Amino acid sequence: MKGLPDGIIPASHYARGCYFTLSNTKSPFKHLIYPIPEVGGLGVHVTLDLNGQVKFGPDVEWIKGIDDIPSFLNM
């Protein structure tokens, strides 16, 4: 951050996460599910969107920097 001493700027830690969708089946869940946090992340959550579709995520992948995030076309 421009103009601030280096000693007060916290280190950056980069991560990326993906969500996954449960498709072609009725949701087995009626509410959100929050797991116990795990080391290095919060765990994968179960979320119901406004249409009742089930989404899992986000997972976490620690990366070296912003340049390590591939575009969705290259995944």
C-alpha cells in the first residue's frame, strides 16, 4: 500500500475456491450445513440457492500469487 511503512502491512496469502452443483436429483437437504472448520480453511459448505439447487463449496486451494489463478477456459 502506497505511503505506508512496510512493517505495518500484513502479508498477502492467496487462495482460490470453487463451487460445485448437485444436478439431476432432488436436494437431500432442507437447510444450510456448516461444517466444523478445518486447518487452513472453513470446510466445504452446503448452500441452497433461491431456486432450491444445492451447491457445495467453496473448497480452498492455496496459491503462490494472483498470477497462479488460471482462467476458466484453461481449467
